[in-house]
Amino acid sequence: MTTNGTLLKPTDITLLRAHPFAVTVSLDSGAETHDRQRPRHTGLGGSWKAAIDAVGPLLAALARAKVAARATVTRANLDIATALETLTGLGFPEAGFAPLRVGLTGSGALREGTGRTTSRR
């Protein structure tokens, strides 16, 4: 299961601990970077705080759950060593990194965008 962590409730944590779920939490490095890349909860203390508050109880006692952090790497957060230290310091036993390889101009993609917009079919 992959989650941004912000909507996890105590009942979810209980369920995840009780079964051998593999849980990946999307967190982009530290608070400043994460909140810049994921600004949805700006009025609530930031999306970083919302995610850490919700995931913290799971990290405190993993039980049967296997939990890992996953960070998206953009031009704005290339310091992977610091991000790894931050994420493991929070208690994540594993952390992975995925590059934002291609995106629209200004998206932070590691390769310049095509200038095209995406559409759903």
C-alpha cells in the first residue's frame, strides 16, 4: 500500500500492525522540501506535519507491518544523503528515492519538460 500518510487514522494503524502489510509513505526529504512539493495542507501546519503526525504511531510499533519511506527527487532536493538521514531518523527502517525524470517546465523534473500538458483519455 502506498500513502501520503495524511489520512491514516488510529483504526488504520491497528489494521496495518495486525497484518503483514507493506506500507510505503511518500515523504519528500524534510519538512520544507515536502511542504513545497506537496502544499495541500498549508493551513493545517503543512503536509509534512500532517503525514508525520499520522504515521508516527505506526513507526513507534511496527508489529507485522513493513514500512518504508519513498521520496521524489527533483532539481530542488538533490541532497539525497540528508534526506535519507532525515527519513531514517524518523524511524523508517527503509527509504527509497525516485527521480521526477520528465515534467512540465518548472516542475522540478531532472530533465527539461516538453512544454506539453497532459490530458486524460
